[in-house]
Amino acid sequence: MVAPNKIVLINAFVHPDIVLTLNLSEWDLLVRQARSAGVLARLALLLKAKGLYEKVPEKPLNHFNSAIIYIEQFTYTVQWELYLIQKALNKHNIPLILLKGAAYVQADNDAGKGRLFSDIDILVKKEQLQVAEKAFSNHGWLFEKLDKYDQEYYRKWMHELPPMRHFKRGTNLDVHHNILPLTSHKCPNADKLLANLVQEKGDGIWVLAAEDRILHSAIHLFYGGEFEHGFRDVSDLDLLFREFSKNKRFWHKLLERAVEIEQSEALYYAFRYSKLIFNTPIPEEVLDSVDISFSVSRRAIMDFLLIRALMPDHDSCDDQWTGFSRWVLYVRSHWLRMPMYLLVPHLLRKSWMRVTGKAEH
Amino acid sequence: MFYISIPPFDVQLETDIPAVINSINNMYQYSLKPMEDTEKFSDFHIKIASPSRIRKHYRPQVQFYIDGKTPFKPLPLSQAFPFFEWGLNWCIASHTYQYLLLHAAVVEKDNKALILPGYPGAGKSTLCAALVSSGWRLLSDEMAVIDTKTLELIPVVRPISLKNESIKVISEFSASAEFGESFLDTAKGTVAHMKPSKQSFIQRIQRAKLKWVVFPRYLATKPTQLIEKEKGEALIELAENSFNYNVLGSQGFNLLCDLVASAQCYKFEYSCLDEAVDLFQSLVEEN
């Protein structure tokens, strides 16, 4: 395994000052790892915030400047898109509730600075889902080409509508009514999340409470199967922990909330890997009080798989087990998502579609 | 491994495909840097290689890798070098937001630069190759790279890509034009590359000041004529021809306004290269 502290990108996040010691070929690797992991703009803004930007040599600086210009336009586009989404929902008195990347931006969280995302994820009460779907299709959001099977699969088993895309602007919208599939035995009660929403700016846009934002981020990362952005997502967690821990009683509230919505396992993973990779300052007594018991062997297996899967998606961070680890975790995510009697036919159909070349994706 | 210096970019290219190695050695002759320097920063890390072991012999293919990722579908092996050129265009266009990038050829004479924006088939590269063969300096055949603070044009000296009939037209027009191999049956038909003049390489870090924006159009039966173009119209067409106007947002709009305000804008119809080259020479002398 490539140890996390041997990866220049991780070192730059943990101790930004080390960039002062880099030679040009190390800068070369840093920019490549950051770009591959989707955190080039985040790194650029971090160096700015730490007063190190002026020290960056011209060649890498060009790439940081380019990334910052891109993220500025991206953020502007997101604001406009949110305005249009809110307009579509307002007519039906449905509140706009943001999840994940868009929520971090809305709440001005550190995790939102320099954060790119390809879809805007929103949460809608299940009983308002049909009205919301109609409102969006009236305003130009259409379902991606999906056959009857996919449509039914999403509606029956998943925690979201099939992905929508605006026919003109090409922007993607994911409409959720929960944060885990209904078939997952870990699926929380959505009403508990909806009861704790907060409005950060007084503009009618809601986000999950700080603790829930963290727990959702953890659930998405550790029960999901896509690790292309795993590094960025664990960096989100690190930044959220660091930011919120300035609030009084935050750790206590977080532990309590995890018990309340039965997500202590996800929180355990979030603590463990955020600390292992980013050296997040989480107090020992907090780590010890997570209400979960892991056998030593299970922990060793998860470490083996997750530390590899969560490294930046770049050749220089891979070893011979990285691809295998990501594959095992991908299979596991399906396993967690639904019971066997649903999973086996679903996977068989997926591979049949792929082999016969009928798959769209 | 090649280190290709195309200011303002440094490109690292790994390939074991003989056709690519030959074309690089020929077309980028003056741009290759020695390897011994260990302190290196490359803007783009490109690999051109076969995508699978199985297809090495049966209908062999080639893939373009940028830092291990594959943004494109593989192409037939015979198109390996054009694939490098197109892929590099894509790399620059999708990673360079600190400059305004227009799809256009740029040439210069007496420190007066001429931008030739081009819809496909309009004859931008043909005109560009003819001017470069007649003593103009090449800044770029594919994209105008514009400094967003000073509006100066930044050279990116690379081979000129000619297609189909243009290849014959230019080799008849100029005996001194140096061509690489011809690549048949690409998505754009037959493609061949013309090596930039040595003078263009020597001046490859010298920026130029914009004087004219000319929208060329090759029309077989039409007489050569230069027609003044409304600046508003020129602005809209430049925006349509930009790679990153949408990302630069309002800054991009303001830049294009300043650009067309500072330049003379024309439509240009031509069927005869000699007349075209004479006409641009007379423009240089007039001003």
C-alpha cells in the first residue's frame, strides 16, 4: 500500500506549509494528483487561505489560477440553477432542501469552497414527490433515457427519482425522498431528518442540520460503491469535522444524533478514515464513545479495502490491490442496498445488458 | 519519453508507436528538450499506446491517455499522430481558463497580428499555411491564445493541420513547405501536417498585438475581396468560435468587446491564394 503520508497531495492538505519545500517535479505530481482527485480548486483556495499562494512557482500556479476561474463560474451557475429549481418548487409550496455539494455551498461550509459536483441533489417529502416530479417536468427537467425496467426499479426500490436533466441547460438534478435506498436495512426515517432542517441564509433554501449533513456524507461515502471521488468525499468529512468542532458540544451532539437515526456505524467509518488519512483532530474520548463494536479482523479488512479505495484516483497512489479493493466495495454497496432475492436478478440483468451492448451507461 | 516545449505549455509524451515517434521528431524538431533535467513540470502527461493486447494484431487501435485517463474512444492505429494533435488541442482547451481561447489561426507580420477564426471548411488553415509560407510568422494554426490582462496574442507554435485538397494546394503553392506523412480516412478525411517555419520557432515566446480579425471563406468561383464586418457581428462570431467563453463569463464578454474594438474586422472571400497573400501584404504596408 502507498501509505497516506507518502502522498504529496495528502501532505499538502494536512500540513500546507510543506509546499514551500517542493521542487518542480513534486509540484508536477501534486497538481496531477489534485486534478485526478477533483480537488485542484480546493487545494488552490486552501493555499490562498494559508497565505502560501504567492509562493507557488509560475508553472503550477497557472493550473491553480485556471481551476479558480472555473470554480468561480461554476459557483455562479449553481446559484442560478438553485434559483430556477426553487422557482419551480415554490408554485407548489414545496420547500427547496439541498443535500451534499450544493448544501455545502449554500451553507458556506469550508467543504463547499472549491467543491465541484455534477448534480444538484435535493430532498423532497415522499408525499410531495409526485407534485415535485410534475413541477420539474413542466419546467424542462426530463428523465434521462431510461427503459421501463429502470424507471420501475428506481420508483419501487430506490430513495430517489431517476436522474433528471434540463433539456436546455444540460444541468442534472437528483430528487431524493430519503438518503438511503428503501431496501437497505440501514435506511433511516426521513421524517427525523426533515424535522431538523436549517435555513442558513434566510432565502427559503434549507439544508440538513450540521450533524445530519455529516452523517449523510458518511452514509453516501461508506455505503456507496463509487470511489472515483472517494478522496474528495473523505476530505469533505475532514473539513466538516474541523469546521463544526468549533461549535460548543458539537461532538456530543453528533454522537447523540448518530444513535438517534441509527447511523453510528457510518459515523465510526467517517471518524476512522478521516483521522487516518487527514489526521483530523477528533478527541480520543469521542472516538471511544461511538456506539459500535467491530471485531479486530473486520476492522483490518475494512482498513485494507477502504484506505486503498479512498486514495486519490491517480496511478501514483495505487498499488496492486487498489483496483480489487474498489471492486469489492462496489459489490458490497449493492449487497448493502438490497436483499439477495432482489440483488441477484438485478445484477444478472445489468451484466446481460452490458454484454449484449444494450446498456446506456 | 519526449519532453516537448511549446511555450506556454510543456508536454510530456510517452509512446512506443514508431509512426508517432517519427512524426514528433520531424514536426517538433526544434521543440524537443533533453531529458536529463530532473526538475521538471509538465502541463500535460500524454501517452499514445495500444489500448489492448488482443487488438495489437487484429485491426490494431490506438488510445490517447492524459495522466492515465482516457477522454476519447480509441482510433485506428494509422491515425496515432493526428490523435496526438487533436488530443493535445483538447487538453489545452479544457484545462486553460486563465487565457481566452478562440478557435482560430493566428499569424503575424511587422508586429501586426491577424486572427483567422474558422468554421470547419472555411479555409482558415489553408490561408494560414499560405501566409506562413510567404514570410508571415505562425503563432498558432488551431487556437488564438489571448492574455486576459493585456489582450496580447500568445504563440503556441505547432504543426499546421491541413485536410484533403488543401494539402495539394499548399504543396503546389509553396515548394519550400515541409509536410509530414499523410493520414488517410480520418474523421476529417485525409490529414497532413505542415512544419512551422524555423522563424516561427525562434520567435516562439514573442507575443503579438492584434491588428485584424478576418473571417475567411473559400469560394471556388468568387473574386478575392475583403469586406468590412460589423463589430457586433464579429463579436458574436468570435464568441461562437471560443473554447472557453462560457467559463470566463462576463469577463469573456468584456474581453471580446475590447478585442473587436481594437481590431479591424473583415469578411474575406477568396479562391486564389496568390491574390489572398498579396492582399494581406498590402494591408501590412498600408498600416
